[in-house]
Amino acid sequence: MFTYYTRKYCIVALSLFLLVSCAQEGVKLRFSKPAEIGITGVKRVAVANFEIEEIRRVTHLERNGEWKRHSAEIPNALKTAIAKQIRGKVINLLSSSPSFEIVYSDEVAQLADDEAIRNMVASAGFKAQKIDAFINGKVWINVDNYDGVDLAKLALTYVLENGEGSPAYTADALLYWPYKSIKGTLALEIKMTRAHPTEVLAVAFEKRSFGNKIGGQPPNILEQIKAAADEVKDLVSEKEDDGALEESALVLPNFTQVISDTAESIAAKFSKKIAISEKEVSINIASGGDLTSVQLIQAGAFNSAIHKLNQVAEKNNPSDKYNLGLCYEAIGDYGLASVAYEEALTAENGNLTFAEGVGRIERLKREYRQVRIQLSSKN
Amino acid sequence: MKKILYTIFTFFSMTSIVFAGTVEVQRLSKFKINPKISKVFIHSDLISNENDKIGFKDQIIKYLQQTLQESKRYAEVVVGEPKGYDPNKEVVAVIQGDIISGGEKVTGQFTEWAVCKGGIAGVVGAGVAGVSSEQGITMSHGRNFLCKLPNFITMATEMALELVEGPSPRDEVARIYKYKNYSLYLQTNLTITQLGTERKTLVIRTDSASFSRHYPDAKSYRNVRESSQGQSSILGLMGLTPVVPMPAELSIVEASNPGSNIGKYYDYVVPGVKDIPEEEVAQIRESMSAKVLKNFIRSIAPYKIPLEVGIDETGNPEAVKLMTEKKYDEAKVLIEGLPEKLPADLYNLALCLETSAITNKDFDDVLAYYTQAFDGKPDNLYALGIGRAEQQVRSNKQ
């Protein structure tokens, strides 16, 4: 058991070492990623209600192998709140995408189901100006809370006296390890329907399982590695300090919070399906060129770096040409980026970094064509 | 991590840079709100608190009003029904929505492994564990060693002391303890709607915040099995072969079973853990309100973000002094009045402007000053300023 801690901190130290030693000089760029489904002619989208089809919450208590179940009553007010919460998460995601303009309409928010949307479209009865498409959905929630006991072995060591190699023995003990856990599934169907002609444009049905456990038997080796990896991830990730609200790993998350987080992850997947999203890519900077420009690129000052690199263009340094391409790529001018990368590769054929630039831009140009088509439907 | 790297960078290049700590720079709202809107009503009657089980509504409204007023984007932020304006001439906005909150207080029992060490390392290690965590310290019966669940700090402390005094003897124990868990949850669904000749909803946001804390009851810790138990018989057998394995029935520790007659008594021990102190509750509620409203406020008003950044102290000394005192407006006026500006002055001026920029043009000025400073002296700090300003100019144009 003692080795659990030494092993855990060894894994943390090793992961940090690998992260630091493998780090390359580079810059992180954000690119637009086209929607998975090309939807044309849809600019203004309104989000209707999310119906709660089923919601079930059961608590289970176990002592000495005997289980007792208790089903909790979910008040209507809470059901409405959950439906609103899921609708809100979908709106949060879509409103930050350049693909659509969200029509915030109270009358649409009150459309209870598919039939209500169909009736409204058929009668052209909505007051909100021109709505091209509606988004609505259905939700199924099952949550089980457990209060039980694991029975597991623990090896307890007794080291007799000081010094290396002193006599020791290990005695096994079978212990009861009380735990509390929450497990469940959330199924969410999200649908986008065009108003005229009425047709379903996209449907996503996703079922997610979630679970969290506190207490219980000691972690096995895989859980120890996962815990150590999470610790490293927390250590190196840069989070904005927003009041740093305490959240203990030894407290089960709240029911509403679990539903909210799970619904958000499903909605994010749907959003990627129908709307342009962004992705972050780490790209190497070429060394051996103008140092001032490299300074600016590292600081994310791409326009200023372009200005500097154009000033030193007569030197015909392939690294400068590559870095110029990188700056154009960063500001979304893929045509000029392509020219600069090609020139760099021609000047120094076989340079892997330059070749990566050419390859990346070819793929981006293909994707960007789709992005442009999708954006043109908005304008 | 970023802060650590920045501090290291500043330390090694601080010939001319003074670390300013955190500077609050301004950023524009995420959504372009009609500039004609200068008055906002927070319609408390239309902010539903039907599911606000722990009463956050008043605090949310107060925080929203205060923060929007501080942003200086709106001339007036009024709590109440929209009235007293001419809808044919004026454009105002109203905020409404609902608040959902809840909390849980759960008690329970855990079993854990703990280590008990002898020597000075053991005593100091237990002391460090008691101070650095809320756990209880127990004592092993065989050799009266102090027992604790080790963490990174205790392990490092003990290893350092063992280098001096040599390895310590060690027992291991299984122990049980009672705990009390607190969790709070808050969610807001808020909308801001433009009123006037045209009525339209401008922004809708749903955001949530949660808080949780685990309180182990330090007084409730009990050792239920120790490695020293039966040591006399086991040590007696150590020289003999074969060693007979202990029957499974004997190794079951019923005292750790909350369902057994032996362990059951423990069910009736009410954890004597303190509740969260009142003054801390107020602070937690305030932090939760701030977190839950952060994205809504950033969507409709300019906002401040903290930035780890340096001031160039080779600039005008008076301006540097004012900036270290966070008097950026005064420093800005002073630098603007200088007949000749060094690159350091231009950089400091750009930083002052960045703390109060509220229009696209302000960010154009910030960028121009950072660029002039960098052209005069290509310093990494100036480059970072250009990067920040360029990013703002780019995102504002989109």
C-alpha cells in the first residue's frame, strides 16, 4: 500500500519529465473546422423546447449484502428547469459559432414538441421575423445513487526496527470499504428542422453514461496511473482563475450538475455536426531566420511578423519564407501561406517542417472551401 | 504553470523590467450590443426563483447590477420594472430569467490505510500531515507510533529526516472515520432583451457554478486493524517452515463493517464536524455568483481580465511609480505629455491604455504604441503586448 504513493508520485514526476523533454518550439494556432453536415440556406435558427420524456432517480442502500431501493419523486418544476437548462446549453454553443444567427424567441421556446413546431410552421403563425430552421429535442434521464460497502483485502506491513533489511512481515486483513456513488445515463435527441420546405436537416441521438464514486476499496494499478495522469494534466493545464471555487474529489457531484455537464457534452457533438467549430493545432516555427520575426510569432503578433518578414524578403532565407507562411496561415490567408510554404520547400527540398507546412495547407484549403460554402449561407 | 514560466522569464531578463504582478486589462463584450442602449433594467419580478432552494436571487441581482455599473458600458442599471422611458425615442434593455440552486449535506464513513512511523521522522511527519490536511492522527497500540495517511509533503519531510537519522521502524494500520460532505449548486438562465420601437432578445445564456467540500471528522478516527496485532505469535513462527496461512475468517475486520453488530455502533456516532463558518459561506456564495454571471456579463459589457505583466522601469520614473501604484489613468496623462518618448515610455503608455480600452479604436491605439516601442527596442515583453493587441483587433473585426 505504501508503494501506491511512491508509485503515484514517480508516475507524476516521469510524466512531467517527458512533457518537458519532448516540448518543441512552436506556436498554437486556431483554425475553423467545417461542419460535418453541409447545411445550405439556413441562416436564422430558433431553439424550441426540450421535452423530458423520462426522468428516474433511485437510491440504493446496501448493508451485509441486503439492498433497499427508494424511488425519488421528481417535481414538475425541476423537470422544467432541466429542460430549460439543456436548451440553454445548446444556445450557448450555437450562439458562439459563426454558422448561424440565433433567433431568441419566447414563442418558439414554448413550443412543446414536434407537433407544435409543425402546426406553427403550417399556419405561419410565428411573430419572430424569418426563421429558417428550428432546433428541438427529447431527453431521457436515469440516475442511481448507491450507498454500499466493498469487501477487499489490505496487506499491512510491520517493520521491526531501524535500518535497511530489518525483519518485517505482512498481515492481510479483509476490510469493509464503505462508498457512495452516482451512476446513470442521459439520452438526448437533438433535431434540426428546416421551416420551408419542412424537412429534418440533422438529427443526433446520443446516450452517455456517467458515474462517480467516493470511498470504496483502494485503487488498482490502472486507477493509480489514471489519477497520476490527471494530476499531471491539472498541473500543466492553464486555467483562467475565475474565483477558484473549491470542488473536492471526495464529494459526489450534484444531480443537476451531472445532468448539465453530460447534456453539454452531447450538445457540443451536435453543434460540431451542424456548425463551424474551431480547433487548436501546435505548429513548429523554423529556426535560422530573422530573430525579431520569431519573437513576434511566439508572442502571437502575426500581422507585425508579416510586416517584418516582408522587410527581410530580399535575403531569400527559406526559414523566413516558411515563417511568413505560418503567419499567413494563422490569420487565415491560406492562398499566400501556400505560396510561401512552396517557396520555402523549393529552396530547401527535403526539409520536413517545410513539407509539413505544404501538406497542412493543402488539407486546410480543402476544408476551408467547405467552411466558405457554409459561411456564405449565412451572408 | 504559465505564471511560473513568466516569473522565471522575468527573473532572468529583469535588467529593465519590473514585475507588476497582476494588471487588470480591459476586453470588449463578446456580443455587439446596440450602442444606443444606455439604460438596463433588471426585472426582479421576471427573475424566477421557484427552484432557488438556497436563496441566491437577491445576491445575483445585486452582483449583476454592481458589475454592469462598474463596467461603465451602461449609464444606468436599475433594479425593477422597465418604466419611465419613451419607447418611441429611447432604446433600453431588460434582463430576466430564472435561478436554480440547491445544496446537500451528506454524512458517511470511510475506511483507509494509514502508516505509523517511529523516530523523529514519524512524529514530525504526523504533525505535518495534521497541519496540511484535516485528517485525524491516531496511535498504533503496539509501539505507540503516530499514524496518518501520507501525502506528498509528509513523504518529502520524512525522507529528508530519515537521511539524517536513518530509516524508521514502521507499522501500518487500517482505520475508519466519519465525514460530512457539503455541496452547493447554482445555475442561471438569463436573457437580455432590447425594448423600444423594436423588441428583440439580444443574448441568452445558461451558466452554472458548484462548490463542494469534504470534512473528515478528526476526532472520529479509529484504528480497526494494526499490523502489530499478533506480532508475537507471527514473529515466533518466522523461523519455522512452513508458515501456516491465517484463516480468512480471522482476517475479516468486522469493526469496519457499518452493517455488522460490531461496526454498527459507529452508525450512531454523529460527526462532530464544524459546519462551514458563516463568514466563509458568504464568501463562497459571492464567488459562486461571480462565476455563474461571468459569461453573461462578458457577453453584454466590457470586462476586465487579470494579466501577469511587467512594467518597463527604464521609462519615465514618475510614470513607473504611478503604474506600480496601479494609477494607470494618471500615468497615461503623464506619458502622453512627455516631449520625447523612449520605447519604454511607449510600452508603458500602451499598457495603461490597455487597462481602460473600451472601443475598437482604443485597441488600434494600443497596438500602435506597442509596435512603436518594439520598433525602437525589440524586447520580448513588447512583442507580447503586440500579440495581445493584435488578437483583440482581429477578434473585434470578426
